[in-house]
Amino acid sequence: MTITGIPHPPTDHPPYGALRMISRLISTRIAFTAATLFAAAAPIFAQEGEAAAAEPEGQSIGDVLAGGGVIGGLIILLSVVALALIIENLVSLKRDKLAPPELIDELEALFDEEQFQEAMDLCESEQTLLTRTVAAGIGKIGHSFDAIEKSLEEMGDEEAVKLHQKIGWLSVIANVAPMMGLLGTVSGMVAAFRVIATSKNPDPSELASGISMALLTTLFGLIVAIPTTAAFAYLRNNLVRSVIEVGAIVEDLFERFRPDQN
């Protein structure tokens, strides 16, 4: 008997081949646009060469963050949400939280003494992955072993899905952040080209604002996406291992109800 129903991560995404093709196309267009932008701006910067040689003013962290504009601010907000989710999941999805050792000892003692009603009361008062799964099995005591096994498997699958949904938001953020960075990159380039189109002799500082936004939003998106992706993979692997371990514990508890094969 196993109750290790571990759902795979959601698969309602476009095929990876299509995603790679779209990514290459977008990257190629952005690279071409960026090259065109810098080529168009080069004469302007050359005219201001001596002025640009002046000692640059330092920028504070606040200035850098503000340089990302509204989109950069939204990416920073995503980073705060991602950090909160990572900390919360690290605490709540630990093995000892899903199946506290003291609860395992109490349940084993109650099962050995055949005090199943007391075990049910304990499960109802202590809501964890272990107790919810055990409670589903206790409710089927008196039925066939197949009915008990089926109930345990169904509850194990249901609880595993709920736990995967908790960490699934990290996967969403890890995918959305770089796309928002890409949106900021395109917006910054559009702003820079608009300056060139509407001014005969645009000031380099006017172009720098759009170019800075384009680069900063891409940077922000990658800074958020890379650690969030790593955290999601770490939490998912730990969760799969913990659910399997809890399934083995529950299996041992109910093994006594398996009919003898002799």
C-alpha cells in the first residue's frame, strides 16, 4: 500500500520547443532593436564627448531602484512576495511540521492498544498531513483492507496537491518576473526612440533615461527569477521526499489490517 501520490508540477504550459522558438525570436528582435538604438545615438554621444568626460555623479540605491520605473517597482514588489513565500514554506513544509515525531509516537501507541476512537480525536485536534491522512484511514476501519487502502491513497493525493499548490506560486513568480523585465526593456527602448524621433538634437541624458530603464528592468527580472527558481526546486524536492516518508509511516500504521496471505 502506498499513498505517495505526488502530482507533477502543472503541465498546462506551452510546449518547451515553442517557448524556445518564441524566446529566440524575441531575443533576436530586441538585440537588433538595441543595436539600432545605440547606432542612432552614437553621433549624439560623440558630440557630447567632452561634456560626458566630466566626473560622474554617484547614484544611491534608491536612484537605481527608481530608474526601473513602474515596471521595475512591480518587479521589486514581486521579489518581496517571493521572499515571504520562501520563508513561509521553509517553515511550514518541514518534515517535523508535516509529521511531528511526538504525534507519530502517540498514534502508534493508540493503534497498539486498539484505541481507534482516541486516535481519531487526536487526528481531529492536530491538523497535519499525517493526521489528516490517518483520520481518513481510521474512518474506514471495519471495512475491507482495500477500502482502507483506497481511502488513504485518495487523501494522500489530495493533501499532496494542496501542498504543491502552496509552492506553485513561486514557480509563477519565477516565470513572470523575467517577462516583466522584458516588458520594461521594450518600454525603455520605445521611450528612447521617441526622444530621437521628436528632437532634432536630443540630449544624451534624455536617451540615457530610456536605455537605463530597459537595462535595469531586465536586471531586476533576472535577479528575482534566478533565486526564486532555485528555491522552488529545493522546496519541491523536499516536499516530495517528506510526502513519501509520511506515506511510509501511515502504511506501517495500517499494515496490521492487511489480511493474512496464508
